[in-house]
Amino acid sequence: MATKKVREQAHKVLKDSFGYDAFRPMQEEIICALMDGKDAFVLMPTGGGKSLCYQIPAMMRPGTGIVVSPLISLMKDQVDALNACGVKAAYYNSSLKAADAKEVLERFESGDLDMLYVAPERLLSKVFLAKLQKLELSMFAIDEAHCVSQWGHDFRPEYVRLGELREIFPDVPMLALTATADEHTREDISERLKLEKAQRFTASFDRPNIRYLVAEKRQPLTQILQFLESWQNCSGVIYCLSRKRVEDLAVNLQRHGIRAAAYHAGIPGRSREKVQDDFLRDRVKVIVATIAFGMGVDKPNVRFVIHHDIPKSIESYYQETGRAGRDGLESEALMLYGSGDVNLVRRLIENVENIDQRRVEVHKLNSMVGFSEALTCRRRVLLGYFGEALDEPCGNCDVCLDPPKTYDATELAVAALQCVREVKGHFGMGYIIDVLRGSNNARIKENKHDKIKSHGAGADINADEWTSILRQMVHHGYFMQDVSKRAAMLATKKAEFIGAGEPIILAKYQPGIRRQFKRLGMARDELLFKKLVALREELGEKEDVPPHVVFNDVTLTEMSQRKPDNDKAMRLISGVGEHKLEAYGDAFIALIKKHGDSKASKKAKDDSKDIPMLIAKGPGLNETQTYTLALYRKGLTLAENAAQQGVSETTVLKHYVTIIRAGQYLDVPAYIGKDFETVMNELTDADPYASLSEIKSDLSVDLNNEEFRLVLAWREAIGVA
């Protein structure tokens, strides 16, 4: 078990080097496991903070941490970001000139590096392995670990040999990390990397700041241009299936005045690198790409991802949409869905020679189609695929924002369950539908399923409607599809209650296009934010690093809200560590002061009140609480915030308490209203030996329990309590 001293040291590194006050969920536990010398397997969504899970232990443990990364560009971006925070990191790959490579090895051999990023091919060469065995290593981190699995959507043969590391270095802790993996892939990763005994950490796959939208593809260029109107001058990625579509769409967007560029494997390497670099440095705003783009892109302020065509799998979709909103700010994922694209992908899959691999890919595509045609909360479908349940609809997808009509489908659900049980769990969805509709094809007759009770029980329902019904029942958790048995439909424990408990309410099958939804804004001083962005770009150019390496959008947003005008205030801004404060603090403080003195901001300043600096007294925020804060900052009331998330107002108030305790600002005086000062004065005069329940009952103002806790948290955060 990690000692209190180790935990305190980890928090100090987090604050001093990276500028964050608190760890995100699971980060501290993972770091402590590695500090204890244990192996770990981490499943955490993109933007969930995976990197810190190995960066901090590598900095704290003696020796150098070896980080295995699949792409050269990803290594460079991460090393640039670490160096900007004052961390001793380097990469060793084929992009380095001989002199630079020699210098990196000398630093490595002399123990001058906290972390060294390498590609698997370089790491597993005999010469490099021999070198590693002579040096002190703090840990191995295998990033993008799904690349090791043939079940994964991004299999890379060179990753397979990484399991050798566990045998060669039995005493060096190993961490495998991936942002997306279904159950089969997870087990495969554990087996191949010999991490069967490793502690497994699975964070929520939910990305609440991303709004999921699916529209029927009709006029894709027009639809995309309309969508981009609400994301002007923001960074985004548009994925297409073919190189030709990529190039055609990029040209069309350029003709409409959008700073767009094409990216695919057919473009020469140097040109691709320039496009990627221009995107990272905000010279290009929209990348139109095939799936060749993205895995090596570490850009936190991508505000939208559009799929011009359907992806091959939910894993691909999840990972690609996950490139939006890595900074936690509001983002959108739009997919244009057309049956013609599905047929195109099916034809591509038919060309796969390996029968087992082809079967897996067909199942994955069918799951993707199920997501696209879902009539239930899309986030529920997405998370359900990865084995995670969502208790309430998310309130932030097109289905939740524009719900379809529903009906009582209990009788149909009973018939479907009876059929699945009668065919004894060896048949897929298409076969079940054929039986229910009373088909007498050769396969059904051969299996004698034309004789069972459920044969023809749903003959009056067409195949598309039955497909919708069965998919919804999968999404609701009544059935599962076993990919290891040709996607056979299996009843879950939840299915036992069909027909015996609550009615089964499903959405009516209703194909068609959904409306566009208005995007909510961010509550911040927009003029100051734009000035901060310009300064960030200027400093990035000067230091030859992407702008977000200087400060990300979250940090600039907080600066534009709180307007820190000295070092002490700047230290309280999320993402401002000691190294960055020393490097950039004076420039940003000077700009903020100048903005405050300018005539342009005088009126806005007069109309606003000073925001007190709150002292963090509790843990950091989880993803749901962060989303609640984002909605609050957009100006939503308590009731609107609750409705948007599909939760109770009491739940949101509990989030507010946690937000205040984390040192994040909410206008509690305005929320309590005219009686706020009365409450504060009465609390000041309260008997210090009385219990909280006694103090609350003595107040002259009627507050519910959560409101009372909110006021107490506020008093503590401003240093009164």
C-alpha cells in the first residue's frame, strides 16, 4: 500500500509540474499501484487523463520510465508538452538525426531522463533490449494497448511481441492503457501482455461533454456546411471512407472559405506531416481525413468530429469521436448515416480472407448500424456496448433532445424472448427475425424451427421494425449478442422479468432526419479569451510548439472568467504549474491587466461583480460533475441543468456542493437570493458546539439540506469557516 507520504508527493508533482489541484477518478489509485511496484491494466476514455497515470510514477520512481507509443507524431507532441512543464522527457525513433539520437541515448544512459518514448520495433531490437538490461528502469507503459489484440480495431503485428517484456524484466512494473476495448479485446490484451494478474482499472467510458448526433445522409456537403455555421473558427475533424471523398470534400470546404485540408495515406509523408502540424498549430481549422488520421494527434481543443460515412465499428466510432473535447469543454459528434455506406463497408469486409476476422468485423458493423438506427439514448447504446450501464437517459444526444414516440411493446418482447429461448441461443438477430415472421426457408426447416410456438408469432411486423425492436431490447439490456458465437442472441438475467413486471416501452420505428440543435455558449469574457488565444499562438510560434502546449482552452477560459492579475491568483488557475507560471505568467498577467484597464472592457467590468477566489477543500470533479459545471457556466438554471442531464435537482445541488469544495466558482449568493446575508450572519452567530442539524433548525430562512450544505461549502471555500 502506498504511504501517505507517497500520496502527498504525487499531489505535489501534480500541482507543481502540471498545475492541477486534484486527481481525476482512479488516477491516484493507479499511480499508487505502480509506486508499489505492481502491474496495472487501465481502460480510460480519451481525455480521461491516462497519460498522468504513468507520467507521475515515472517522475517519482528511481530510473527512467519507458513509454511504448505507436506513432512518431504522438511521441513528439507528448514530449513537447512534458518539456513545457519542466519534465525531463525525450523520444527515440527514426525521425531523429544521428547527432540528436546519440544525445538522447547519452541522457538515457546517464539517468538524466524521467521518461523515454519509443516505438515497439525500436524497443524490441536486440541492441536496445541489451541496453535496457544494464540500466535502471522505473516502469513500462504500453499506450494504445488495443493495438496488441487481433480482436481490436487497430491491430498492429509489431505490438504482439511486447509480452516478452514481462519475462525479460519481471521486477519492472508494467502499465497497459487503452481508451477503447470490448470484453474480448480486454482479455486478449491481458493474455498477450502477460498481465493476467495485473490490477484492472476501468473508468467510465462516458464523455458527457460530447453531444452525439446522427442524421440521415441526404445532401452531405450542405448538411456539413450548416453544421459548421455553429462552430465557426473552431477546430474539427471530418472522417470519410475513401480518399476521393476526402479530397473532394476538402476542396469544397475551401471554396466556402473554410480553412480545411485533406489527409490520407496516399498523400506523401512530408505533406501529411505538414497538414497535421498546421492543424496542431491552428493554421488549419478542419481536417478532412480517412481513418489514417487521428491516433497520433494530441490536440485537446477539437470541438467537433463529423463522420461523413459510417465507421466500421463502435470501437472506431468511439475512439474517433473521442478526439473531440479532450479538454472537457462542450463538443459535438455528428454522423451522417446512409444505407449505401453500410453496403460499401460490407463489401470491404467481404474481401477479408480470414473467416473468423470477417465474422468479427460483420458483428462490429452490425453493432454500429444498431447505434446509428437507435431510438433510445445514444449514450446508453454506446456505453452498453462496452458493458457499462447508464441509469438515466443522457439528455445530450439527438434522441434525448428530440425523443421519438413510444408504445407498449410487452407482447412483442415476450414473443422475442420465447423465440430466443426456443432456438436455444445459437442464432443471430436475422435468423430470430425470420422465425418470428414465419419464414419457411431451408435453414429454418432443417433446424425444425418452423415447428416451434414462436414461429410466425410476429408475422404482421415487417423485418425493419423487428430489427428495431430487437436492437432496442439489446440496448435496454434484455438481450446480448455473443460475438464468439456468430453474434448469437442470448437472453440476459434482466429478460426474466419480461411480461412479469413493468411494461416494456419501446420507441416507434421512424426512420428520417433529425433536426439541428442549438449549441449553448460558454460563460466567459469572449474579448479577453480571444486576446489570450492570440497571445498563446504568438508564444507557441516563438517556442516552436503547438499553442495548446502553452496553455489549453480550459486554462484560458478560466483566466477569462477569473482574470488573475498576480502570481498568487494565477497559481489557482487549473493547468498553471510552477514551470509554466515562470515561463508564461508575466505575459498573461500583463495582458489581463491591460484588458482590465481598456475602455472596451470597462463597462463589462462595471456591470459584473468581483469573483472571490475559492479555496479547494475537497477532491477534484468527476466527469458528471464537470459537465454540471459546464452547463452552469453556460447560464442554465438549476432546473434546466437537471433537465439537460435527466437527473433530479437534488442531484445537481449535490454536484454544486462538490464543485464549490473543489475550489470552482458558482454564484452561491445569487442562488440563495435576498436572504443570503441573513443566513451567513446567523451561521456566524451560531453556537459553535451545536450540531449542524440544530444550527439548520435555528435558521430564520428555510433551506433544504442540500442548500444548507451549499452555503456551508461556500463559507469554507471563502475562508470563513
